[in-house]
Amino acid sequence: MRWSQAFIPTLRDDPTDAEAASHRLLVRGGYMRQLMSGVYSLLPLGYRVRSKVITIIREELNAIGGQELLLPALHPREIWEQTGRAESMADILFTLSDLRGGDAILGPTHEEIFATVATELTSYKQLPQLWYQIQTKFRDEARPKSGLLRVREFTMKDSYSFDVDDAGLDQQFDRHFAAYTRIFERLGVTAVAVEASSGAMGGSDSIEFIVPSPAGEDDIAHCPACGYAANVERASSTIPSFHDEPGPDQPERFPTPGVHTIVDLEEFEGGASAERQIKTLVYVLDGEPTLVLLRGDHELHEQKLQDGTGAIDIRPGQPDEIRELLGADAGSLGAVGVTGPRILADLQLADRSNMVTGANLDDHHLRGVDVGRDIAVTEWLDLRTVAAGEGCPQCGEPLEVFRGIEAGHIFKLGTKFSKALGATVLNADGVPVPLVMGSYGIGVERNMAAAVEMNHDDTGIIWPVSIAPYEVVITAVKVDDEATMTVANRLYDDLNEAGIDVLIDDRNERPGVKFNDAELIGIPYRVTVGPRGLASDIVELADRCTGEKSELQIEAAAQELVRIVTRAR
RNA sequence: CGGGACGUAGCGCAGCUUGGUAGCGCGCAUCGUUCGGGACGAUGAGGUCGCCGGUUCAAAUCCGGCCGUCCCGACCA
């Protein structure tokens, strides 16, 4: 491509509304433009990167036996009602109606539709099957952000596996794990595999691939010693057990005027340290008020609450709901003697005694509470948020917590969707069994952004060769110098012929402008052709990643570049 | 959905307090001089001041409503 003919609208200034590095650089480098919140147009450079990402994904999926197909983005609402997700995912569904008055949904993911197609499978002999597509998803995110990292319309590679039993699913899951590992390697992003919550997907097991980055939105608990890694939505940890002094035979109520928080009670004369307090929260789970208990210094993780209870709709109770339920305001709540609502308690409260909690009477608390004796716990769950420094659940060494971008997610779905939609086959015994499904997703544009987050500097993007829009840029220093253009054009032709993606900067601009643009858009190799080098029969090679410069003999330049680029791919 | 900020030329911004001809830098076009790390001079083109309504002789500016965008939080694959 000749830069003079290309549409590469680079900007001198950073766009003000772009915070994340990938957002800022992709806009400034002329890769994309925003159309509306969370919706972007990919310009020629952006489209080239996207195509390369897709090619890599496609190659790796084909390598594990995936069959590519294409399903609609427009779905009838009824199918989504059959699995209950019209309701459970309602807040992110784009919905529309057609001329017949029917309701339609723009697909946010495709489990329902793949399962529908899979109803045509009839025998275990046809299994396993692995189908995938590379297709546009629509999710009406409450808060799109950070350019391509969190958008409302995006391309996803989603694959779905169908097996007759769990053993088959496990195999397909493991194959995807390996394929994903190769994909991220080839994309030039380091992704860490972590245990994750399945969220709205349901199913038994799921693994996220997380690219460490402060621009991400997921917190990962990681053990440097043994390699344990889990999203905090799911991570557990060990903490020292707490030794309780013996307490009274029954709880004692005492006045605590003005005490409304854990900290207040710690500082209150006759109060207790946070470790000795029981925090009582009121949540409404699918319309049902529920008490949630944790140790005073522990934070609830709502995803754990949702996963642990299977609730679809989950929210903190309103002040009036709390008062109606317990007869007191937040700050004086407790579960002692409460019998109506469900009481969910964090595991760390088990066997604790002589603790302090609210008395369900404003400005009063109870001391000497023995959890097992005094509170009618309905269910014990892991509800607390893991914190850095706590013990690894596998080896006990201190955990680290880091931020990252969810670059991919693979799920063992089980039979949730096949049962709901009637996708069954006959097994070897002639008995109809629901297909055992897995689903596996990678966000294409999100991975482009993740690659930029990981690979950039002050002057611009540093693309991995594998997904760079062009592998080589030839910078012709002086376009009205005949010798320069002869050499530059010949090199351009030779590289093109050798199958190298090459861009020649033949614009009539000053060299500084060209160098800066080349670095901004992040082409891995820049070859400078100009009178200065030509005088000694050389062109200059600059490596965008290392910053190193070297000289190439003109006659050997094309061959040498082909060798370098081919090796780096 | 809660909190905060912003909307004026392709991009980055000033002007608004105190109402009166819409400005600056970059970019763009033409010409000239330049040319190995974002040149210089000259001459130009380009704007329903987010939208609707109100006040006023007069609104980018004051008032009301709406829309849009970003950031923090909540939520989310």
C-alpha cells in the first residue's frame, strides 16, 4: 500500500475523551473512530489488524477440529424465553420488534441458537461435534468504556461443543484450553488462565484467560508460589483461625448510642475489634429478603452470593425494607433470634463465639454471641472477597491480587441449554440423552486492544508482527529524489512479491512527520531510504520494539527483510 | 442506575462571569522557500456555537427542558 493513497487519518493531539492507552492510540493512529457510545468504526488499519486476529483464531480452531459456520445475529425472543435468559440477561439485551409485531433480540451470545441447530443431531455416533462462528454480538452495556475494551457491538469467535457425556466434554474443554493458549501466544498477549465464575452462562466449570493490565476490569488472585489463579469472583483463601475467649451463656444486649458502623463499634468503649464482629447485610434475592452474615472486617462479593444461591436478580435491601424486616436501621442489625428470612453466613463465621452484632433495636448491640448456638443459619457459603496477602488455598503462601482484561472465557455448560431446547441424541443403549455442551469465546476487538495495552510506549503502538497491519514500512525520506524513489520502489515491489505486508511512505512530508507517524501506528520494521544512506549503498532498518537500528546493503535488503519478518511471524 | 465533568470548524481549545460583527493553535487548499525526527512566509476554504423552548431590541453567553459523550461507582461474559 502507498501511504499517499491510504486512508490513515492520524491525529497530532491525543483525543481528550480517551483514557486507556489502547483507546487513545487506536484513535490517534487512525485505526478507528467512535460512532456512538460503545460502538466503533474500524478504519482500514483497524480492519487489517482485526482480519489478522481472526485468521489466527480460525487457524487454531480448525486445528482442533472446529467446523466454521455462521448463525444469525437476529433472534426470535421465544428461544430466549425457553432458557430463561430473556429475563436473566434482560438488562443487556438489545430488543426490537418486526412488522408482524414479533419480538426479536440482537444476539449477545449464541448458546440458544447453537443448541437449536443441534437438535438435528440424533445419535451419539455423530459426536463429538465442534462448531464455531466469528460473528457480531450486541450487548447493551450499562457503561461502555476504554475504547474497544468494553463495547456494545463487537466481534466474537464463539465455539460450542457437543458430546454424549462429561468425559467427552472434558476432552473438548482441554483441547480449547490448549488452542486458546496458542492463540494468545500468537497474538502477542500474555494471558493467564484463571478459575472463574460462570455468571449468566451457568454450568459447572469455567476458565478465563486474563491479560494483566491496569486497564482491565477483573481482579485476579494469584499465588506466585504454586500458580493458583482465580478471579476474585470465585477465589478462596486461607486466613488464620480466630481464637475466641469464652463468653456468657447467652447474648447480652447493651446500648451503643451513635454506633452505626464496624469502625464505630471498634472504637466504642465495650465494643469489639472488627474480627470479633458479625456484619449483617440485607439483600433481596429474586424478591426475597435475605440476611447475609460476614465477619466484620470481611467484604461481601456479590458474585459469590449470586453464584452460591443461584439467584438471578440480586440487590441490597432498601432502608424501608430493612426496617420492616428487622425492626431497626442498618447499623444495628443482627441475626440472633431471627426466624423468618433465609440467613446465609460466610464460612469464616463457623464455630465462632463470644462475638458482637446488632440487636435489631436502634442503637443497641449484642455481645457474647455464639454463632452456632444463637443464629439459625440456613446455609453456609463462601461469600467474602479475597484480599492480597491472605493464604493460597492450595499451598498457603501469600496471594497477590492483580487487575486484568478478560481476553477469553471457556465454559463447561453441561445440559442446561440442550435440556431447555430439546437437543438430545440416543446413546449406545438407545436411550435419549441431552447433549453435553461447552461454549468458548474470544472477543476479537478486545484482544486487539489488549495487545495495544501490553505493547506500546510514549510514541505509539508496538504491534507484534503477527497482527501488525503492515509488517514493514518503507520511509522514503525525499520523494522528489529520483535515486531514493527508485530504490524505495524496488524494495517495495520485492517485498510485496515475497508476500510481506508492506507500506511505503511516499507522502511529500518532512521526514520527522513520517518517522513519528510510523512509530505512532506501530509498524514493527521501518526501512529508511534516503540520499544519506544511498551514498554508501545502504538503507537503514529500525526495529520498533527494540529501538535498534542497523544498516542493510541495498542489494541484500529485500532478502534480509523477508528473512527477518518471516522469522518473527 | 447513583455521583462528577463536558458539548463552539476535521482535531485540540478560548470566548460565557458582565448579552451586541464567532476567535486561536494544529490540520486542510494554493504559491514560494525548505527537507534525515512533527519547517517558515503569504493567501484562502471551512462553524445550524448539541437540540428545543423562554427572556430580550438583541442569546455561544441568561433561564427551563431534552439529547449526547467521557470519568468514578454499581452492574456485566
